[in-house]
Amino acid sequence: MRRPFVRAAPRTHVNVFREGRGVMAKITLKINGQEVQVEEGSTILEAARLAGVYIPTLCYHPCLPLEEACRVCVVEEVRRGWSTLVAACVFPVRQGMVIETDSEKVREARKTILELLLSDHPNACMTCQAAGECELQDLAYRYRVKPEVFEGERHKYPEDSDPNPYLHIDMNKCVLCRRCIRACHEIQGADVWTKVGRGFNQRISTAFDLPLEEAGCELCGMCADFCPVDAIGWRAGRYQVRAWQLASGSTVCLQCPMGCLARYDTHEGKIVRVRGDFRSPASGGALCKRGRFNIDFISSADRLTAAQILGDDGKLKPVSVDEALQDAARRLKAVCKESGGSAVAVLTGGMLTNEEYYLAQKLARAALGTNSVDNVGGPWQLPLYEGLSSSLGLGAMTHPLDDIAQAKSILVLGSDTLERHAIAAIRARKAAREGASLIVAHPQPVGLVKTADLHLAVSEGSEAALVCGFIKVVLDEKLYDEAFVAERTQDFEKLVRSVEKVELEDVAGKTGLSTEAIQDAARLYASKKPACLIYGGDMSREPADETFFRMCAGLQLLLGAVGTPGAGLAAMGVTGNAQGAADFGAWPKYLPGYRPVTQAAARKVASNLWGVEVPGDAGLSWPEMFEAAEKGSLKALLLVGVDPFDLGLPARSVESALSKLQCLVVQDCVATKALNYAHVVLPGAAFVEKDGTAVNCERRVQRLSKVIDPPGDARTDFELLNALLGAFDASLAVAGPAAAFGEGVQLHRDFGALSWEAIPVEGVQWPVSSEGEGLVRLAVPNGEKPVFKFFAARC
């Protein structure tokens, strides 16, 4: 049965705070004698830009709420025999309006405004980091403004006044545009920056002038992204490289599952700074602290730039990449011949492309003869898929990240969401500020608690009991949507019977909460619609099982909370491309497209495509791989972008497992302790050094574009894996990433007719129709047999 979805509306680049105003009447006005037709409610600035007429701005930004702060955008509104100056960025158009944007009156006004701004500005452009990209400098140049026209007192604030590690603060440059305040409030929701004082003494600061981190700064960097003059800027690259020396490229950040587009400014092959890309459909230009500032590893002194093999003296020695690949293939073949494919395994990291995951599992299954292939996020993503697919018909997030901001009731479980899944968290915070009820269940008072209506300090690992308790309260007090349950679901009685055995006192004992707290929280969550449940995986905690995700789905079904904007289940994995790893088969139980390896029909499809027989037994998960290696039954392991000492396993167990392997191939972009046990080392590339595709948590397939070249002899994981495939069987290798994507899509029904070339900048969410159009939201079918299923609850 085809899963029901809602088709996405076309997304256009408009001010996000003006979306949703509906279809408006058209009005006509004249701008510089040119007749322009726009929607009623548009501003003069919007009308001018539609007509291709330039109006300068400074405080305005299309992704921020409007605020008449600088008035650089003044234009002349001409009426019968008289005229007046108005701010184009906020002034609405009117039928028959006549506007002049470049009259003498306008030019003089703009020049005076700029002269006044420069009267209290350092004007040290020779040494200013922003020279070449400063918006004030550009406007002063355009209008030939001299800084010394208005002499008088100037502010003298301390430069580099804050001790934080990432942002350089110099409020002497500030022009009071307040873009930082709006970005901090409207996008990040942190409310760190504010304006204090009046008149000449007005300035931008934190509450009580506290240092940023003491004031609650989350170091997201949004304020620096929006600052037009480097009053809030970057420490990275300061006094090392000028703006005009930078090259810039955009790609998808793979450091968490949100899949944000980011702009990487580079110089001489190194990343200098990272900025948000406002075209990003997942984040709208926002970035988390990790995505923006965790870039040192890319240019680290620990980068692997040459291949190595183990010499007869027991030491690694540098060789060519081709020689190392041949040695790796020889060693892997020897183990397969001696002990069979079941003695070999492939483990992949969390920041590979879809095509690399596809080749990794193809190498395991088609070349090595094993289904022991996994990715580091697999144990967290697999139960998510199996639990949700059995309940909802879809084993992934049910709606786009944008929907979270439209929820009226939100329950957050799992990770410290603001740290691990920041874009989901700031959407939840935005919804709460607009009146949604926000409940955060976490053992610690994490960052999102500051905005929450309720913080449930649950015992570690007791989220399943909490959800079971919510279901108990909703059923006992008849808070559920009876019509939805009756018409759209099946096996409701199975859930009811299982909950009859649940005692709320037992739930309270497991969660560490009182029965009253559980009841109050459940009532609050059920009191408003639409309701959104957010769950984020966390590698520092044990994975939830499929029963937990079935209960999460069951809670949402009871509330009728699927299929509409703001309603659904936002379930997110633990690594950057965890969804892509699942989609493209880097799992021990499933082939690409979620085809079970134990089913002959599923194996036959892959076998026919690859021209080899696919093994029929489910392989080992990565925890099982290390257990098998320690016991001696696993004899060869290929690590692709994985630091095995960073997986949360006891270090001694990892050391013992690796030391017993007959063949360990380490393929990575940075040196790790695993090199101490390696027989072959292959230098890989970072995600910013690759072309490919990835799938974020909302099922959005996006293109990655190479920003910089890999250093030295390093190659992309795709090139290395493809070469290994070719070393086993030349017919298994593919022509390139596009060919690998096309081959993988043949095994994934939900990718439909999607092609590499057809993926737009904003990506496309699967399932994809035969016409290549993405469908984004789990919907409620009308007049069809119920497709949503309840399962027994278990605490």
C-alpha cells in the first residue's frame, strides 16, 4: 500500500515573517516612472526589488522582522504638489502611490544619515576585518560620504571585550541596526543581545553587561552572520586574511542530522569561517555551534595525507594510495578465502555521503560476501525505522522541521535537543514563545528547559515508561480523539488491553516522578492541537527499542496528531547522515530501500543488479562486531571514517578486539589511535571535500558540493571504496557518484524517478513521485482502510 503524504507547496525566497498572509489583492504604483503591480500589504522596498530598482538598506534583512532603525532606505513619496520621505523597508504600498528612489532630496537625506553614522564610527577601514564586505563601507563609497562632516564626541568601548572563544566583539563599530537582537530573538530564541540606554548612550549589550556565556549565549554565531559592520565578528581568520582573498562555497553540513546548508569561506585550501546559507530549507540560515565552529579537524595537523601499510618490522610505512589499496584488497581476500565472508565486517562513520554508504554495503555484500556492514548510528536508527514503519507505514520523521514551529503542544524526549538537534530545538522554542505548551523530559535541566512550561526530570533511560504513562492518562481520562481513532486506526483494543495492566504508580517509580506530575503533563500535552513529539537519539545513552517508537506513534495517533502542519513525530538519529545510511543499506539487516536481507525476493533484486549472489544471513551490528573480534570469530575489519575509541565502548575492549584482527584497514581523514593496530591506512576526505548526496532527518535528499580539495594524497571515501570494489571485481565498480546514486535508487522504491541531476538546491523529500516531485508530510487518507496501527504498550 502506498503511504499517504501531503505534497509540498513550492518554496519561494520571501521574507519568512510575512509568509502566510494568504492571497492578497493586487495594487498598482509607480516607482521612478515605472508602473509596478504588487500584492497589497507589500512594502515599497519589496515593490522596488520586484521592479529591479535599487534601494540601499542597512537595518533591513529579508530573514528578519522589519524594524525602522537606520532609515538609509528613505524614498520620496510624491503627492499632489508636495512630497515626504518614508522608510521603504517598512512603509506599505498604496494604490496609485508615486515613489522616487533617487531624487536629489532622497540622495541628500541618505548622505546625511550616513554622515551621522560615520560621525561615531571608527572609520579605520585600513585595518578593519570587515573591509571589502562591510555594508556601511559600501554605502559610504556609493554616496561619497566623508566621515569628518559631523565632529563631536565618539564612543570608546573596549575592543575584543568578551572572553568567549569564537566571537570578536567591538561595539565601537556598531550602527545600532539591531539585526543582532532580532536574529538572537526571532531565529535562535536565546535573547542574549538587547539594547540599553537612550540617545547618544544607546548601545547593544547583554543583560547587566554580563559576558556572553554568562548571559546565556549558546554560541550559535547568528548575530555575527547578520552584523553588517563587524561589531560582532569572527575570531577565526582575523588579521590573517582579507575578505577579498576569500573564496566561498556552499554544501550540506553533516555534523548532525539537521542537514543545514552552510557557506564555507576558504583561503589557500583551508576553511576560515562558516556562515549560514539562507537558502537552507531545513534551517533557514541558522547553524548550531558544532556546525559553525567545529571545523578545526578539517585543517588539523592530524590530517591523514598519505597511505600507509604495515611493514615487516611491524611499523607503518608510507606508500602510494594505489599500492595501499592493492595491499588492503589482498589482505581482505586472504581472510575471506581462509575463513569465509562472515569473518569480515565493514563499519562506516556518520558523515559519509549516500553514495559512499551504498558502496560500503555493496563492497561488503557483493565483494566480501557478508552482511556485516553497519554505520555508527545504526543501533539508534534501526529501531526508529522498525518501530515507526510498523505503526505509521513510514520509518522516519513524519513531517518537515518547519512544522515544529506551528505546533501548539510539544513533548521533547531523548537528547539534549538544543545541543544535539539544535534546529528542531529552536523551532520548538519559537512555537513555545507563540503560545505552544512545551514539555521537556530530561534528567538534567538542559537549555530548552528555560523556555518550557514543564521540566520532567525523569530518571535516566525511563522515557519509555513516561510515554506509557502518558498513554495511560490519555486513555483513562478519555483525552484522545475518538473519531480519529475509530476512522483512521486499527488494533485500538490491543493498546487498551495492554494499558489496563499498567499502574501509574509503577510508571512513577520508574521515572522518578510523582503520579500527579505525570497526569498534569499528559493533560497539558493533550490539551492543545496540533501536538508534536520530538525525540532525538544520543550516542551517550543506550538506544531505544522499536517498542518505544511504537508507543510514541501510538500517543500521537491517540491525539490525532499526524498529517497536519505542526502535528507529527520528529524522530531524529545521532549522526549527520544517519538517514542516508539507512536508505542506502549500510545496515546488517537491510539492503538499500529497506529490503530485508533474509528475504529471498529482496536478495534477488540486488543480486540481479550486481551480478553476484547476496548472502542470506543478517550480519553483525557494530557492537557485535567488536564482541566477535574480541572472541576471535571476526578476523578482518574495514573502518571508514570511524574512531573506534570514540564509540563509548571500554577502551580495553576496543584495544583487545583490534589487536586480535588479522586485517584492520583504517580509512579516515584524521589520525586516531586505531592506527596503532592498522595493517593498511587509507587517507580519506572530509565532507566539505566531497561531491555527493545526503538525506537529513526530515527525509530531504540534498546535494553536497566540494568546497575545498583534500590535502596531499587523500581521496574521497567514494574513490577509495570504488577502487576496492574494482580490485575484487571490475564489474562492481561504478563510473562516479551520480552513477552510484542512480544504481542505489533502483533498489529504493521511495526515491521514484529521482535522478542526481534533478535534485534542486533546496533538496527533495522522499517518497518521490514518478514525476520527481517530493512529498513531505504523512497525511490521513480519506475514505480508505485505516493504515495506522496500534501496538501493545509496555513500560
